[in-house]
Amino acid sequence: PQARVPESGRRNPVVRLLDCFSRFLKKLHAGYVKSLGGVMRHKALTLFILLLTVAGNVFLFIVIDKGLFPNQDTGMLMGAVRADQATSFTAMEPVLSQVAARIEKDPDVRYVISSTGGGGFGSRNTGMFFVRLKTWGTQRHASAAEIANRLTRQGSGVPGAQLFMMAAQDFRIGGRSANATYQYSLQCDNLETLRAWSPKVYAVMAGLKELTSVDTDEESGGIEAKLEIDREAAARYGLDVRDIDTFLNNAFAQRQIATQYQVLNQYYSIIGLDRSWTKDPQVLSRLRVTTSSGELVPVSAFAKITYAATPLSVAHQSQMATTTIAFNLADGVTLSQAKEAIDRALVSIGLPDDIHGSMQGTAKTYDKLVAQMPVLIAGAIVVIYILLGILYESWIHPLTIISTLPSAGIGAMLLMMATGTPLTVIAFVGILLLIGIVKKNGILMVDFAIAAQRSGMTPEQAVITACDKRFRPILMTSLAAFFGAVPLIIQTGANGSFNRPLGIAICGGLVVSQVLTLYTTPVVYVYLDRVGSKVKAVRHRIASKLFAWREPADS
């Protein structure tokens, strides 16, 4: 039926658009059928192109930049401020308040939660921050990573403090508590060797342009006050070690001496020095101990006070002393590029063999994933081959369908490299989805070709007829999947960067596979049909000879 023309004589614009699209599909269909005839006259060249596609997949998988997960924008920042290693808990409070005030002034920040004294990656000289950002799109337009970098630069202006900020991620796997997203650990069974080399490794990593916010948990610059008691001198004043220990405990340990019970609550009575006395370790030389006779004796009269540098903490992992160096990635740098830069840097400084360096946490999971990706893809292909073999009751036709997969992989990785997108878990999921989407092209062709061949056509005639009849269904299903993935690429929301690799992998794989499989699948079908026929003929000759050998023996 023809389209209805309005009385004005003008056709509906939608109808005109549909007519144009229909004419375009007819010309495209006719051009494809014509070009397919030329391809079938050069089967060897087409098969060679398919083999190059397989080799290209292996090459691109080796050279493409890889990562674990794309950066998310969850609306939350995590961070820490690091003061001088000799800073006490009391002296840390004003530093924390000053940095928190600077963060709160940022126009994209909603509120800040800060704390100190909880230990973790650092100790009493470290403060922790949790920053809630304003709503994306309406109240702010910068990403969480951009805001984190901006706040890190602003925090560097606080004297005696170093600020580290990073965007909070939903997917953060394992690792030690750190002031950055990724960690690299140095392990050694000799603490002195580790202490000697850790600063060198930290210095060379801090100088790499691929890394930012480089930090270490090695803190060997703390101040230790050592009190050596002269027992004879103490005895002359009527003091023993227990008296001196009780005095120091009352002064510095925040000792609970009583509990006051009220109607609704109870209150603890804590004894100790005023905060103004605990800021300086030199306070020990000014303290006086009360003897049993009521005399005030200075500590320096019966004890020698010495001060020295000491580590604030010694971390262990797998029963070995460990130093962890945390880092973030510079703009446009992938985790694989950062890992290669770290490896080159450690080789350049000649790291001893008894110090073992390795990625930890998210970076370690990335190493495992890269090693497992080829195994996962191979396993998926084997499962598909088994299922298709059961469906077609043949070992030949599943190979024809699987031959469509290499073009999808190379298309996905080419588009990711063109857009600077690393091969992450999200992109890898897109490649796995492509395996299911792309193989339907081969299934549509093979199903029709098998039926046509059973009706009396030759394999080449049958597959050409299948390509002619199934061209439009293949094109329509591919276009539907393609345009379904386009929104993942063009979205601009808070998590747009997290979902974008999935859309890029699907769209790139569909475009290349759509072009290549329409030509390579018919060629593969013809060649494999010849192989199958020859295998059947060989099996038939062997069976005939066995039957002929057994017949005289039976007679």
C-alpha cells in the first residue's frame, strides 16, 4: 500500500524520512550482494584477512593500556593530612582545624567530617577527612577527581602539614589503609635494610611524572624520650621504681581514678597533666616527684633523660617488615603505564634482591585480572563451541560461527585506543557481551545456509543465498544493539566516566564485526564445508577397508 498523501499535496515528514531510509537500505543491500560475489572469487585473500584479524587481537591486547575500574564520582572525597612526625596529638588538633576550614570554603563542598588519633596509615600526627560534595549537575560541574586535586593544592599552603585527597570509590579491593588509591609495598626480613632503602624508593617514585600524591607509611622521625633511673640516687630520696612509675602514669597515661554517678549519667575522673605541659617532651626535666616525707624532688636529680629519633610504627605483612608507598595516577595515565614506570625506576636504582616489591590492594587485583583475561575469554569461547556443537550436532558449523568473534574484539580495542580508554573490568564486560551479540550474525547465516544446502544447493550457493536473505535482519539487530549502547558513551552524569568504556567496547566491536563478518563468514563456511567433506570421505574409506578386511576373516 502507498503512503497516504494529505490534501495539501505534501507528504508527512516522517513518511518521507522512512522512504529515504528504505531506499538507502535497498541500495546498501544490492551493493553488498554485488560486492560479496567479488569477495567469493578471492577466498584465500579473505581468509588471510581473517587470520590477520586474529593476530591483531593478540597484538592489541598486549599493547593496549589496562586498568581495573574507571574512576567513579560518588559525591564523596576521602583524605588525610600529615603533619611533622614529631607532632603530638595535642599539637595536631589546630592543624586539623585549619585544614578543615580551608576545605569547607571550597564552593563545591557541602560539609566536612574530620578526626585524628585513630591510627591507620600514619599515627597521632595524621588526621582523616570525609568530604561530602554538592549535587552533580545542579550545584557543581567539576568531577570528584578534579575537586580532589584542587583541594590537595589548596591544602599545601598550611605550614607543617601535607594534605592528600582522593575520590571515594565503590570498588576498592584489599590493600593496606592508605592516603591514595594504589599501593606498592616493599618487604624485607631485615628491618635496617628496609629502613635504608625505603626513602630511596619513595624519592624515585615521587619524581615520576606518571604518579601524584605519593606518600609512605614509613615514619622514622618520631621523638623518643628515654628515662634511665639511678636506683641508688632515687633510694637516697626515699623513692623506688614503683613510686616513679606511678608518678609518670598519673602524669601522662590519663589514668581513671574515680567514677561519679548521677541520676541519669556517670562521669569519670581522669588525672593527668594539663595539655599545655604535654606538648613538649622537655617537660620531663621540669617535673618534681613528691616523696613520702613531702619533699619535691626534680626528676633530673635521680634520672638521666635522653632523646632520640624512633619510628612511630613498624608495619608487617606476611610476617615481614613492610613499607607501603601509596600513589594516585596523573591525569591521562593508566595503571599499566604507572606500573611500567615504577618497574623501570626500581631497576635504575638497583634495588637489592632481598627486598621484594609488589603491588598491593587494587593494583594487585589488577595484575591478577590481566593474567586471567585471556583465560576467561578462551573459556567463554570453549563453552560457546560446546553449546553450538550440541545444537547443530556438528563440529564444523560452530567453528564458522566462532570465526565472527575476532572482528568484534579488534573493533572494541581499536576504538578504546582511539579514545584513550584503558581496558578495564567494565570494558572487558562489554567484550564478553559482544561475544553473545556478534555470534548471532553467524547463526543467522549458518542456519539458512544449512537449510538451503539440504534443498540441493552447493555450499557456496547456499551461503550466498543466506547472506542475501539475512542481510537486513543482521543489519537491524546490530543497529539496535549499537544505538542501545550509544547513550553509555554520550552520558554526562556523575558516573558517566564509569559506564563509558562499556559503550565504547560494544559500539566499536559492532561496527567492525558488522563489516568483516558479512564477508569472512561465507568464506569460512565454504572452506570448513570442504574440510568436513574430506574428513567424511577419509572416514568412509577407512571404514570400508576395515569392513573389507573383516569380511574374509568371517568367511
